[in-house]
Amino acid sequence: MPKMKTKKSAAKRFSFTGTGKVKYKKQNLRHILTKKSTKRKRNLRHIGILSHDNVAVIKKQLLPNG
């Protein structure tokens, strides 16, 4: 049986913390920034933590490295 491959698109978007949570970069901070408030842009800079419901899906996609 061949090795299980990692979904490279998921590997580029998600990573794991030391405690097993899934972190990702928030969207909407690439262009058309003039109409967005400073507070909104500042909050988008911080990493996002994925909700517990979706962690199993991402771990399955990142196998065998998840």
C-alpha cells in the first residue's frame, strides 16, 4: 500500500499549535484595505484558532503529519 500523502493546499493554510489546536491566517487583509477600518485590519493580523468541530477534518487532510 502506498504512503498517504498530505493535502498540500491544507498544509500551506493550516498548522498546529503545541497543544494540538489548528491555527490559520485570517482572510481579507490582501487588498481593498482603504475601506476597512483600522480596528478591523488590526484584528485581522492575529492568528485564528479553528473551532473544535473542524479540527478533525483538517487533521484528516494533513495526514500523516497531523
